[in-house]
Amino acid sequence: MMPSMLNTRLLSAGVLVSVSALALSACAPKPPKQLPPEPGPPVTNTMPAPAPVVPVGPAPGSQADFLASVNGRDTIHFALDKYDIDQISADILRVQAGWLLKYPGKKATIEGHADERGTRDYNLALGERRANSAKAFLVSLGVDASRLTTVSYGKERPVDTASTEEAWAKNRRAVTVTID
């Protein structure tokens, strides 16, 4: 091969390499004029935790639950100078016993009351007989007697302070109160 041909081939090869390099450099990505912001904290695609369930109504086993369960029938009433359990009072005490049997760890106090007529001592004794009568009925329905206490308030805590037959009838009562 001749030297001029060799030079032409070398020159052609050099031009080819230069043109290829130039062509490739034109396709190369250009550095950005400004860098993108730093990435933030990692994003997770998890669902948020459900809101806690808030119980509706009174706490199970509380006095409020007792009152709600017995539909406000925590009180039985008596005739004048009497402490026997009539049919209406028996029905109320059955509902109370059902609740007390449902919560065997709960205790209750049965409060005996009288109207304002009679002496203080007489009304305290009558209130005690009324409370004990209600307790005995609850025990007969299966409530453990050790869970029930009685107290007599006689005429000291009337629900109606009027001096009428209607007020006196309201005050002759026994009230079951659960102990929290």
C-alpha cells in the first residue's frame, strides 16, 4: 500500500472517529441548570388506623347500667304501715334480681324509707322492715345475701316533701342502689 493511501485511510479513520465522538456527545444528556429539591420523608400508602370505638351508653355493671337495665325501676312502694311485697313490687324485684345475677361481683344496698307520719323511731324501724323485706325477696330469687346490705332512713330522706297522700305514697318505699 502506498504511503499516501495509508495516510488517507488513517486520516479517514481519524475523521470517522472524531465525527462519531462528536455525534455521540451531541446525544449525551446535558447537566441541569438547577438541581431538583431533596426528596422528602418516605411516603407510605397505608390506611390510617380506624378511630377507636367509643362505647355508647352506661358502663356495664355500673349504677347507670342498673338503672337503664331495670328501666328506672329501682324503687318499690308500700301501703301505709306495711312492708309486704305486692305483685307490682315483686315484678320490679324480679327485674332487679336478673341484673344482679348477671353481675355476680356487684353489691347493692337496699334503702328503706317511710313517710313523715309517725315517730322517728317508728319510721326507722318500718324503713328497716321494708328494706329487709325487699332483700329477702331478692335472696329468694337467687341473689347471694352477702351481696346485699340494708339501711333505713325512716322519714329523713323524702322524695316529695309535701304533706299530701300522694307525697306520702311516694315516700313509702325501698330503693336498690348498686355499689360501684
